[in-house]
Amino acid sequence: MHQSIVKWSSFLLTIFCLYSIPASTAFGTTSEEYRKLRQRMVREYIENPRVGDTIEDSSVLEAMRSVPRHKFVRPGLRNRAYQNTPLPIGHGQTISQPYIVAFMTTSLNLEPEDRVLEIGTGSGYQAAVLAEIVKKVYSIEIIPELAKTARERLKNLNYNNVTVKQGDGYYGWREHAPFDAIIVTAAPSHIPPPLMEQIKSGDRLLVPVGPPFHVQQLMLVKKTEDQSFQKQGLMPVRFVPFRRETD
Ligand code: SAH
């Protein structure tokens, strides 16, 4: 008697679970729900930010609507993936907040045929946003475990136009230089000279410069046709420190 009650109740529980779980995923939020959260993130934090300029570049907005940011953070943080906030990715590093990613990508003024170098792959999210817009992305990450995870993640998400290597990005990536744009997502105390050499004339380098763990200045550096540099401070930012292989 007792056994049959147990059997019946577990049968009913199974039926209840099958009907209460959304069809596309066994547990938690569906990809359609994530897509809606992403649309809202772009509308509220990027097109209509409370602080900062609105982002209008349609290719950047489209990329921000497409890249599944929740797949670039730990499962336990997925419910916060579409808030306008940086999130920890392990090893003391963070994935930048969506508005900053959109702002930096817009500042690079990208074209579909561009080849871009990123220093600081981290989770791979910024690389994926770039990869939605340009032909080829090279990205360098100094922490071996992060480089490996980001490489696998980008491959699983079919970002076949991104190449990740582990190393100290201070020296850039000479074999593939010069680049149409370079973006640095960790803050060095000064602009690494090799990176200035590896942009094409007329093109741009975006880098947060300043002391570690303080407010830094996001600098846009343009190489002029006569090989001199024009530097412009875009906004105060807070990035994790730029590390060196000797650290
Ligand atoms: N763009 C990343 C955010 C990265 S946080 C994303 O979208 O998730 C900054 C990253 O820069 C960290 O992962 C850090 O390990 C890396 N980094 C710091 N100094 C570096 C260096 N010299 N070369 C390459 N990567 C570096």
C-alpha cells in the first residue's frame, strides 16, 4: 500500500515537472527569454543610457542584440548577464559592462572588411561583439586558463573569425600587423609603443590608460598619414590592471 502511494506520487511529480518546464531547455531560462532580455538591455542601457551618450551605430546595436552574453559568464551569474554591470570571470578579472563594450566598439568606427586586434580576451565577449561586425579578430589573453576557455567558448558559438592566443599583449601580434583597429581592455600605465606601431596610418587604437585600481582615461589614439599620433581622452573608466608576463 505504502509503496504504491510512493509510486503514484513520484509519477504525478514527474508529470507536473514535464509540464511546468519550458520546452526548449530542461532547467531555467529559455533562449527566447534571454533574447528578450538582450533586446531590453540594448534599449534601456545602450540606446537610452542614464549616463553617457546614446549609441546609434546600427552595426554595434545589432551585434549587442545578437551575442549571447549569458554564455560568457558562469552559470550562477546568468541571471545578471543582461544587467548593465561588469561581472567576475575568475582569476580576479571581469567581463566589462555592456554599455562600455558598445561605447568602445562604436569609438573604433569599424568597417566590415577590418582586421582588429584585441588585448585582453577575458571571457571572449568583446571579441564576439567585434566578430559580428568585422572580417577578422585577433585576441591576446595573458592568463592561460582564460585564453583556453575563451577559445573553446568562441569555437562552440561558431565565431570562426576569431583567433585567440595566450601571451603578453604589450607586444601586439607582429605576424598579423598592421591592424585597422586595436582595442585594449585592461589598463596599462602608458600606451604600449608596439601597439602604436601596429596600427595602419589613418587608423585607431583605443586604450584605457592610468594607474591600477584607480579611474583611468579611455584614450583614442589616431595615427596620422605623416606617422604622428593624435590622442583624445574619451571618458573616465575603470578597467582591471594591464599585467606583464614578468608579474
Ligand atoms: N575583453 C574582456 C574583458 C577582459 S578583462 C571580455 O570581454 O570579457 C581584461 C583582461 O585582460 C583579463 O582577462 C586580463 O587577464 C587580460 N590582460 C591583462 N593584461 C594583459 C596583457 N598584458 N596581455 C593580454 N591580456 C592581458
